[in-house]
Amino acid sequence: MLKQFVFVLIVVFCVSAISFTQDKPDSVLKDPHQKIDTVKVRHIDDSKETVSKEPWNKVCPVKGNAIEKDSPTVEYNGKVYAFCCPGCDTKFAKNPEKYSKNLSEDGKKFIGKK
């Protein structure tokens, strides 16, 4: 009986020692719902005058729908791209080369696959 008690005590001690030695980063402990891999989308700021605020495209490079006036914008290769809805900007930012090829040279037609 004493041997079983000592054995259980040793197992509990080992498990607790292992769990305490696994150090977690502070960022994970502070907000467990925070996404670590975030995409940063550069929105056009009113204070910058080097880039035109007006988007050059008339259709969304991701879905092919007409762009919305208040949709997010992203600058890529000196052009301001606008989108049909929030969410398309993050998809575009992940792979801008792919989605920029979906538009015609004047930005008025969607030539990619939907």
C-alpha cells in the first residue's frame, strides 16, 4: 500500500513538473483568441499625396463584382486597388500578383476565373 502511494505521488510530481516547465509566450497567454499570423493591408491615408486616392479599377480583382465606394483599398505596384467587399482586400494582400492579373489593362473588366 505504501509503495502504491509513493508511486502515485511520484507520477503526480512528474506530470506537474513537466506542465510547469513548458513556458508559453506572453502574447499567447494575454489573448488566446488573437491571430498570430495576420495580414497587414496598407490602406490609403489622407495625409499621403504621392498616391492617388481614387482606385484605378472598376471591378474587384478577387471576385469580379463592381467595387463599392467605401470598400477598403490596397496599394500595389503604384496602383490603388478597390474591392467589392471587406475581406477581398485581405485575400488580395496575401497574393497580389495572382489577383492583379485578373483585371484588364484598364481595370474595367474581370478577365480571371471566378
